[in-house]
Amino acid sequence: RGTGPLAPHFLIIGAQKAGTTSLYEYLAQHPLIIKGKRRETHFLDWRWPSHQDFDKDKMLQQSSTQLRKRWHTTFYDVENHATHPTLMAGDSTPSYLLASHLAIPRLKAMDFHGPMIVMLRNPVARALSHYAMIVDTNCTPAQRKTRGTEWLNASPAEIANAELQFLVRKGLLKPIKTQQTVPKLSDTYDLDPSKLQSVLADLPNSHGSHSLLLRGLYALQLRPWLQAFGSERFLVLKCEDMARNPRGVVDRAQRHIGLREHPLDSIEPHNTRPNKPPYDPAFIAALQAFYAPFDRDLAQLLHWQQVSSSSTTSMW
């Protein structure tokens, strides 16, 4: 029996509806990776031991090993990891990317040093997929509980506009050169990152019916993670690249978490939704206009090249 490092050994922290399930399943085909009891442990947000949060100083006084053992024993195959210490396991919880105010200090409290992966997707496609998941009636009671019910009787445009007003009211988004009394997606906005913590503190931490727009502001979400842990800890991948070349993308992911490349037995995508509700083209165009400047910010942050066509510029 060995004494290898405690699971999880790597994290997939987001973004939600950006291919994290497929990446997790692809990585699990590697002979040195074993799945945990849950793909999404939510240990760093929903399932953090509640008694640890009564007092921040008390949380920090807990030994990092005690906290890591709790994560390891609750969600991973303790016997298998003890018998085969070279086996690796991951936590793929896509809400972590947004919940940096919770996940980052908790990882630091546990002295976590593992590699992390971020999957990103065209934010318009991500938002539409997010809405489709929430309103899908083909789900179990447990899925409905975690997805939430707040959006079931609202259109995506209504949800996006309500959130836009919330983000403007909180000061995270500031309209530029507009006389509109009611914010619109077609307006142009500046971001005030100093307001992010205040926004995150007002979000629910028990279901996913929130942040249709905010989850697509990728650079805003990434910066706290890069500042906290350093860019070398992260591999940022595109869902679109994985759809076009799954083997090439998974090779990069395997190398990033410290494994030699191993061929995929199956490239079938996971967690896809065949029946999607129809969307208003005007709403899609408004979303595209809203996200365009924030996509440019992301491209600069990650040194990604944007590809121009006759009518649009995109990096997706």
C-alpha cells in the first residue's frame, strides 16, 4: 500500500456548459485516471463543511491535511488510491470558475498545488445552452433541485435583461454614452472588477438558475484565479476546439496534469441536449453585441488570436 497524494489531483473549474463533462469523460479513459464518486464534488462551494465557515480564523486553523482528507474520503475511492498511489482523480465542478470568492480561499486553506483546467465556449452558445438545461423538463428531482426553478416561466431575453439591470445596479457594468434609463444588451459597457466580490456575495449558492450573462464574462472570472495561483497552473481550452479535434485537445490536457498521452477509445460527446428551445434571432444578435468587447478582453488576456471575416470578428 502506498501513500500517494490525496485526491483530487487536478481540477476542471469551468465554465458551466462549456464541455467540462466531455473533457472529464475523455480524461477518464486514461489508464492512470480513476473516477471519483461524483464528477462534480462541489466541495469548494455547495458542500464545504459548514462548521468550517462559522469563523474564518477557525477555518484557517484547521490543518490543510484534515481538509484535504475530508475531500478525499468523501468523494474518492480511498481503497483504490491507497493500493495504487499512482492513480489520479479529478474534480470537475464548473461552478468554481464563477465562485472564486469561495473556491480560491478554500483551496489555499488546503494548500492545494494541483493543475487546473478551464474550458471556455462562445459565450452566446454557452448562455443558450445554460437556459436550455435549466428549463428542460426531462430531469430527475435531484437535478431539478440543483438546477433551480427560477427560470421556468421566463424567456431567455427576460432573464438576461433582468440580470443586466442587476449588474448595472451593483456597479459591475457601467453603460457608456447612453441616454437609456433602462439598460439594454445593445448598449456598450465598461467593467468595474472591484465590484465583482459584491456581486458574487449576492448570488445563490445552492442552484444554477443564475448568472446567464455573468458566466460568459470569462476574463473577469479568470483574473482572480490567475492572480491567486499563477498562469502556469492553468490550461485554458476552447469547447469548439475540442469538438473539432478532441484527441488533440485531450492530449494537451493529459500533458498538463502530468500524464503521458494516451489515445481515446471513444470521442462521443457527453451531456449534450438534442431538443433545444427556439431562440429569437434579435436576442442572439443582442447577446453577440454585448459580449464582443469582453471577448476582445479575453483574447488579450490569453493571447488568443481573433479571426476576422467580412462581417464579424471572432475567436470561437
